Amino acid sequence: MQPSTYLQPLTVPARNLQTFQLSNVPTWKSELGEHLGFLRLGKRSLTLAKQHIGLFAAWYESAFQQPFHPQAITNYALAQYRHHTLNEAR
């Protein structure tokens, strides 16, 4: 039985390495944008996904006083964000 592709680490080929080097956008945002592009989502879905992830990243940096990296997401951070969005952000 082969492992599910959902459990494999995300690897996204860089199409334009110069863009990655010159951009002041963190690498994870660039990789996320490319990954979302591969999913063939509609324009509105792409925009909303990027907005939601951007809001989470901003909240994470504010709440934990450290730069956001997707690999550092914990269940605790997700539970805190859920509490924040349901109770405090409204």
C-alpha cells in the first residue's frame, strides 16, 4: 500500500528563481502562491485563500511574537486562532 500523496511534503518547483531572490515576500508565500496555482482554483477562491492565510500569518506573528513559518503551526496555535476569530475578532 502506497502512502497518500496528501501526507507527502509539498515541493514546488521555482519557475523564476530571480523573482524569489529579489522579492521581499517570504519564501513560504511565494511557494503557497505557486501551489495554489497548481490547484486550478477560480480567481476568487485564490484571492480568498491568500487573504485567509495572510490574516492567520499576521495574527500568528502578533500572538507569538515570532515570524510565521507554516512548519511551526501547532494544534495549540490553531485552537488559539479559532478562539480569536470566534470570540475576539468580531
